[in-house]
Amino acid sequence: MASCRACDLKVLVAIVCGLLTTIVLGLGIWTTVIRIQKGNILSTSSPSIPMEFCRNGGTWENGRCICPDFWKGWRCTIANFCENSTYGIFTFDRIPAGKYGPSRQRCDKDTLNEGNPRATRLCNITMYGEIKLENVTIGNCNQTLEALEDQIGNISTQSLNISNEARILTSDVNRITPEGVISATKVVGEIFNPERNATLEAKEIAVTTVSQLLDAGEGVFQEAAAAGTDDVNTFAMLVKQMEIYSTSLGNKTVVEPNVAVQSVDLSSESTGHSTSVRFSVKKGSSDSLIPGSTVVERDVEALNPNGQTELQILLNTSTSNTTACGFVVYQNNKLFQSKTFNTKSDFSQKIISGSTNENNSQGASVDIVFNPKYNQKEFQLHSYACVYWNLSTKDWDTRGCYKNGNADDFLYCHCNHTTNFAVLMSFKKNYKYPESLNILSSVGCALSITGLVLTIIFQIATRNVRKTSVTWVLVSLCVSMLIFNLLFVFGIENSNKNLKESDSDTNKPDSNRNEMLTQDTVYIPNPKCTVVAALLHYFLLVTFSWTGLSAAQLYFLLIRTMRPLPQRFILFISLIGWGVPAIVVVVTVGIIFSQSGSQWELDYRQEEICWLAVSGKNGLITSSLLWSFIMPITIILINNIVIFIIIIVKVIWKTNQNLTSTKKVSFLKKILSTLSITVVFGVTWILAYFMLIGNDDVREIFSYMFCLFNTTQGLQIFILYTVKTKIFQSEASKVLKSLSESTGRVKLLPSVTPLRLRLRMYNLLTSFPALNERFTLLEPSVIMEEMTPSESDQADSSI
């Protein structure tokens, strides 16, 4: 009867475990079907632009294709370049229309200008829109930008030669250095200076040089600006001289890909009346300015933007001494390095200059309208400020500028003076917050939490009954895993997800007040989410640390049995298990904080969920996820897998014909022992690496496998390390017996089954009494085997 009751209890446990597994698997399959159905509905009901609509590398933005430099047209299918060409001894690759292309031939190693192109060639756009290759301009290989800077005093007599050399030396964007930017801006600034008497042709070539400089990286300009105050003044001098130049061309226009200069002659206008000039920049199929993209209109009363307007400025002058006005458009703000406005995004920031030829232009005012260009799917406009470039402070300023509201994606500004103007914009990212935990994850985590709590209670409450010390490694593993699961269930979601739009806009600047902005991207701070991310980071590292320590302990106990465990082993592994992860988290947060300052949170965690950021400033290679989580976890998993294989091969699945105990171990018990070590070692976490596979279907399968095995890890520990023990089964049998007797349905006889110890290594351990005591640090219930009652009594007396 006793054996029947034990058999019935095992069957009951097996049925319960089978039901739980079936439920979890069923939920996983059901969730997969629902998600596939949702995906099919979304794919058939949401119209979108086909991925291949924009050809040749073009991207669909704000209702149109944005083409690379070599293509144009509605779908980027019209060639916008000059083909490979040869001129004498020089050969040239494709050259974008409107730009100079460097020759393949480079200056020799024994020249001052080593590595720079020996010649350049212009792919010109005629006034009729035709693309035409111009003649080649050959440079001097012993000439450098620093040497040209020393020749500024000769500009009056050699302006054309100096301007040509500066253009050639800046034609290869990849070779422009911060020092080169400083020297080039000084040279072209002096060429624009009216006191230097440079020729008009030299000044037009200087506009080309400025356009080429603006193709250099943002970091190059930042380093040049940070080199010293004099270098910042160099940028300011160039900007000022270009304003003066813009009023001296009569009615001429000079357009380069990154700069457009427009001059308007007002000398023929009637005196004594106010004069208004409207200058417009039209949208194109690329980010480059082209001839015909600017329009000048006189005697107009107001701004009049339309769907093709990207930028428009209305200059009003009320004095009769104004005989000319000029406009300059910069495609980006690289010459305007601000100390107060920080940019983290790559949004195009156009700058427009409106000026008159009067020394005192306070009688003039401007109205401006900007149509900001940004990814409207990913960002939304949070606020903006109408500003001008203060040449005294070398920074943006709002004095004299006011907002005139916004409508139809246009931002309106008014300023009561003339200079360089811009709209500083701050954007809020449209984060795609994930849905709440699905049923599979919720049920799995709930089962794990329950199993971990019961395991911890069982390990502590039965330590006297088992006549052993608390299984410190297993309890520490369960505690860390329990806290992680609780944080995951109740804290992984960012509370910003539930904020209403009205709540998230409370920190917006007043729409009628022209307040200076400090950054181009804003986010709603959430210290709680950051703390949760740090705690999840810490406790998951702790969990893996204890799996590694568990593997190391089993290796010492089962493989290196002839050597005792080190002294103060518990203290040593506790410092490692709980202390090392804390050091990793603190160092990670400290490094990110020192690099990012007060806005470090989103460099450490994600906004979508309270977890580590996937990519850093330079991609995954600089992310906190890689260096402070993936790398340590990978090292621990490799260590665990190696020890796992050693134990499986040398202990569990090894049969020694000289030991009777190993012959009696059944195949099922070997399987259970293998599963038990697999769970404690966290081997199933290797499924996470398979989730990186590019195929969506394969990744989906491994995602659900990962979710199934790892969200129920606590439940697996409970089944294998608690339910399978004789003490738990005996106590459960007593409970079932009392319940049965109280209901009167089944009357069970008193249990006479003795408590049996099932230790696979029992015969070996009894030969080493000192080792026997240390072996109790890890609950070895998963590698037990049947013993006779007399053997059980002997083991009890020895313990």
C-alpha cells in the first residue's frame, strides 16, 4: 500500500506538471496565431508607399522622394551626374551635377600636398538645365591651405589663383581637417572682403569653396570651433563678409549645392517709399540647391508660401538710402557653432541671411517662414524659437525676434533688424511603446514567481529536517531570480506610455513667447524607469553570476572530489555573486553619466521599455547593453556550458561497472539529472542568440522557445529541486492523506515508507567525511538514487 501511495503521488505530480506544460505551450501557439492574424490584417489594410518606389537609393520623406546627389526626379530615376571622363592625363569618376570632382591622380609623397587631388573638374548645369563637363583646373601639389593663409596679403593681385587653389584643396571632403577648415575660412573670408579688391570671378569661386567646406563632417567644424576663440571669430568674419558680398552683385544669383547668394538692386526704386523684397527657396528632389531653386519678387506685401516653399523671407526697408539688399542661404548650420544650443540629431538646419547695403539697417525688418524638414513618422515638433546670429556673442539670440504662429507645417517669424536668421527647433521622438506582457509571459512569470517563493521557503524551513545547512547557492540564485521576475512583471513598462498628450506638453515653452532653446531633442524624464532598468540590469547579472558559481561548485564537488573546497568558500562566492554585478552596474552608469552629463538616462536605458539601451552614440559597439551585459553573460554561459558537458560526460551518463550504484540508475533519472543541471546553469539562455537571426519566421520561433523555457525557469527549479525531494513528497503525502480522511472518500493506511536518501555519489562521499559536510552546500536531490532502508539509516547517522 505504501508503494501504491508513493506511486499515486508521483503520478499526480506528473499530471500536474504535464498540465502546466500543456497550458504554457497552448498559450504560446495561440499567441503566435493571433499575432500572425494581426500582421495579415495590418499588411492588407494599411496602404503605404512601396519600398521600391524611390529608386537609386532615394528615400520617401514627407510625401516625396529625397534623392542622392547623383539622381533627381519624382522617383530618383533621372541622371544628375557627369559620367566618368578623361582629360589629358587626368581621369575623373562620376561627378554630381553642380559640383567639382577630384581627379584620381593624387599628389606624390614627396610633395607638401601629398594625397590631395592634382586637378578638379566641374560638372556644370547650364541656364537651360543641361549637364555639361567643364575644363580641368590643375592645382599645385606644393600648395596647402596653411600656405594659402600666409598669402592673404597677395589677394589684391593673385585673388583668382588663390581662390582656385583653395577650391581644389577642399574638393575632397574626406581630407578636410579642422586646421584646414580654419585656414580655408580665413582665406575665402579675405577674398570676400571689399578692401582686398578681389575679382568677381575669384569671389564666385570662393562661394564654391564655402559650399565644399559645408560638406565636411559636423565633428570637423566642432573641433575647429573648439580650437580657440580666434577660430570662432574666423567663422564670424566669413559670415559677415558674405553678407556684404550678397549686396554687391546687382541682380545676380550665385548658386552652389550648399550655398546660394542673391543680390537685388534697389537703386531704380522710387525714393521716399518703403520697399519690400521677397526671396524664396523652393523644395527640390534632393538636399542640394540648384539653379532655379531661388525666386526673387519685388513690391509684395506679405509672405505667400505654398506647397513647394521650403524657406521664404520678406525684407522691408523704409529708408531711401537703401540701394541694394542681399540674401544668403546656407544648407546647414556648420558655420554657426552655438555654445548654448546643442544638437544631437541630424536634422537639416537652413540659415537665411537678409541684409541691406546701409551701415545702419535698423530701419529694416524681416518676416520669415520656414518649412522644417524632418522625419514626421519618427519625430514630432515640440517647440521652436525664432533667432538670429549675434556677431558679438558668436551665438544665437532672440532679441528683436518674435513668433508669428504656425500653420500648415509652416513656422512664421518676425525680426526688427537684418542679419542671419534661423529657426531653432526641438523635436520629440514618437516612441513605439510595446504592448503589455502577453498571456504567455504573464503566466510563465507568475508560475516562476510562485515556484521560486516555494523553493526558497522549502530550502529554509526544512534545513533542520534535512539536517543540513541552508543551500546557499540555490537560495541565492532563487532570490535574485525572484526579484528580477517581480521587477520584470511590474516595472518593465515605461510609465510614460500612459501619459496623455496634455500631460506630456506641460513643459512646452509658451507658443507666443520666443524662448531660447537649449537642445534639438526633448524627452520626458522618468527617474523611476531608470532605476528599474538599473535594478533589472543588476539582478539579472546576479542571477547569471550565481549560475556560474553553481557550475563552479558542482565542478569542485563532482569532478575534483579529491580536493576540499577553499576556506571561507561561502563568503568568497557571496562577494562575487552579489558584489561583482554591483560594480559592473555602477561603473557603467558612471561612465555614461560622465560622457553625457545631465541627459544621460536615454544613453543608458531605452525609452520604450525600462531596459538597457540597444545602441549607443556610435551604434551597438558603444552601447551599454553590449559591454555591461552581453559580454559578461556570454562569458558566464560559455563557462557553464563547458562545465555542463564535463559533468554530463564524466558523472551523470558515465557507467562504472565496478560500482553497483551506477548500474541501478535508470534512464529517466539520468534525464532528470541532466535537466536539473541545465536549469540551474541557465543553458537555455543560449536561445537568445538565435533570436538575432535575420529571418523573421525563424526568429519568431526562437523567441517563443526562449520565452517558454526562461519565463518558467523558476517553475522548473521548483519541480526539480523541491517537488522531486523525498521530504516534499512525504509531507505532500501526509497532506493528501489528511485531506482524504477528512472528506471520507479514501482511507489511507499509515505510511510506513522510510525516508530514503538517493545520492549518486554517496559511496564516494562517505570515504571523505570532510568533503561530505561541504557537499551539503548544494542540494543534490537531482542526482539521487535509491538506497535500502538500512543504508538510509546509516546515512542519517553519519549526517
